[in-house]
Amino acid sequence: MKPKTPPLIAVIGSDGSGKTTVCEHLILHVKKYGPAVRVHLGKQAGNVGRAVIKLPVLGGSFDKVIKKNKKSVRKCPGFLASIVVIFFVLRRLYRFRRMMSFRRRGMIVLTDRFPQIQIPGSNDGIVFPVNCAGHSFISLLAKLERRAFDWMTRQKPDLVIKLHVDLNVACARKPDHRPESLAKKIAIMPLLSFEGAKIVNIDANRPLAEVLSVAEKAISNLMESLGYHYADASSHSMAHLKS
């Protein structure tokens, strides 16, 4: 018997692991089991940053804050940086709630990235330090971020597909990224448990066809275990969400 709520499948990995490319292919496979939607749950600071710097007067200032905020979370952010942080939190919370709405409407969900609360400051984790002592308003924002992430991470995926990649491969795929930043994200990846969700680890250094084969098999196993079977693809519509 199928569960009342359709499955939630998350694809995670460091930059350069091929998350987006893999998701673009996997959604076609997921569609075989019924109506499905692909959702991006990351911060997408780069996309927002490029839009922000075009703003008159404040564009340059906000761009500097975004770049500074991405480098370190060892100290509690200042006032302006905290505003930027909470903007991204609210943006992600909106996307997450929209994703949950799709599930309630009967759609299988495939996510590119998923929030985690184990390790702050990287891999889609919280930004404010755990003990953020400072201005009362900033402390309040830190508590709001923690509360939002506590709620999001309690919505455990039915399956997490982890894409593991070596540093040299990640650097080759993302030459505009700092190697030390990539190394940190790669090292953190094996530590993330996603509240005990079922995890399938895949070597993303391998050719795309091999990566997709392993991922598709993992999805098929999950769907069949939940009572899903191949549906007539022509009878279903699929939504693509890249925003």
C-alpha cells in the first residue's frame, strides 16, 4: 500500500559533484512512478548576489556583505550581514514550504540539496554560530534561523542520494571555486546523517551514465518498496522548478 504522502528524495553533494546534472536526469526516471517535481532547496547566494549588485546605491554594499558572509561564520555576523543571512533563510523556508505543498498535492519530490543542522557554516547548514552573542536583534535572528532549520530538518527525506567526489575532480569541474572551500565541503559530506534517513552513497568521480544507473536503481528500490510501480508517462505532467 502506498504511503499517504508521496516520497521525498534528496540529492546532495559538494560543489562539483554534479548534483544539478544528476537531478535533471533523475526527474525523468522519477516521473515514471507518477507526477513529480524537482525543487532546488539551496541558498543560491550566487544567483541572488548577481541580481543584488545591479541595484542602485546599495548594490555594491550588499554584494560585499554576501561575499564576506560566505567566507566565514566563526563570528556572529554584524547587523547588515545578519539581515542578508535572514533574507536567505526566509527565502529557503519559502521554497521548503512550497516543496511540502507539492507533496500534499500528491507529487513525488526530488530535491537538489537539502538543509542540515549538524555542521554550521557549510553544506546547506545554518550560518549563525550556535552561540551567537551580540546585539539582541542579531541574537533574535540567530534563534529564528535555528528554529527554521530545526523544522526543515525534521522533515526527513525518504531517500538521500549522496554524491561523493575527489578534490581534483571537483576543482576541474568548478575552476572558479576556491580549492580550500571545496575541500571542506567534500570532507563534511560523509558526516551528514540527515536525521537517520536512508542514504545511498555514490562515487561521483565515475562517468555520468554509471552514476545515473546506481541512482536510478536506488530510486526504483525505494519506490517499489513503497508500493509504486511504473506509470504511463504520457498520462502525467511534470513540473520543473529551477528558481
